[in-house]
Amino acid sequence: MRRDEDYTALVGQHVQLVVTECSGRKIVGSINKVTAEQNKAKREEFWANVEVGKTYTGVVKSLTSYGAFVDIGGVDGLCHISELSWNRIKHPSEVVSVGDTIEVYVKDIDTENHKVSLGYKKAEDNPWEQLKNNYPIGSTFHAPVVSLTKFGAFVRILPGVDGLVHISEISNDRVEKVSDALKVGDMVDVKLLDVDFDKKRISLSMKALLNDAE
């Protein structure tokens, strides 16, 4: 076990151990001496068969500010915080907890230093792919304003996907200042005008829906 693990979790478990000292009524044993060979065999098997793209079912062993370490069969791989969710998160604990059993895939391998980089978020959950597959140009959304700039307002049309309503697309009336017409948190109806998937830029319009209604 690692030094930071809660060894009291072993209470009540049946384990194999080797007696390392027996003096009078004092008996000392080692579980690690039994598991060390087993773990060594697991690691050797892992490095003999691992390849980029291969999936594993692992257990989250620890969390840091930059990611989660996952045991994938005697070897701990790092799932960077950017690989845990398509949404921007501040800490891995927003997605996983220590002890969770999760499915991960190998993104990169450093055989020289015995390091493995893992991915957790799935391609099919990519909100940009969902946008491409499910929302053609002309689609409409009822969505929240998440930020304001001098040139327009950003509206979150899907989790992790924000589009820009340019100041000229807010209203049929001239808008001098974005904050005069909108504020963060407002729910607005917008129409999808254009998407640049390479640059991840989305153009939206509120005015277009007003014109459609007319």
C-alpha cells in the first residue's frame, strides 16, 4: 500500500502474509512480501502487452490538482485533468473519486521511464461532435448568456460549447453597448448562423429569429 493510503481498510480482510519475525509473543509479518512477486508479474505482463489505444478497467488510486492516478493492473497511469472531461473543470474530484472503477484508454507510453498517460473522456461525448452531427446550420437554441464583451455576448448552446452573438446580431434596433441589452444569466433564443470546427468558432444570432418571426 502507498504511504498515503488508509491501512485501516484492511481490517476484517483475509490476507496472505509471510512471518518475518517470531520472538516470544511478538509476531511480525509482511503482506507485501507475498504481493510483491504477484505485482512484479502483473507489471511485466502489462509492459509486454500495452499499446496506445488499448482500454483498461482500472481503479482510481489518488487525485492531484493536475489529474488522477489510475491502477490499471499493477501499474499506475496518469489521467491528466484535461482528459477527464470535455467540460473545463477545476479539480479531478468533479469527475472521479478515489476508489472509483473506471474505463480508461492508453494515450501515450514512455517505456524508458515506465510512465503511462491515460484518457477517460470518450470521443462520442465530445460536444463539438454532437454539434456537428445533430445541429445543422439554422438550428435554434434557448440558452444562457455566459459572458459579455465589447463586441457581443457568448451563449452556451451545449455543455462546453459557447457561441458568439455579435453586437450587430442582438437586435434589429442599434445596440450601442452589449450590457444595455443583455446580462450574464439571461436565457435567450438564438439561431446558428455558422460554425468553424477547425477554429472552434460559432456565430449565433438573436436578430435572425426576430426577422423569422416577422
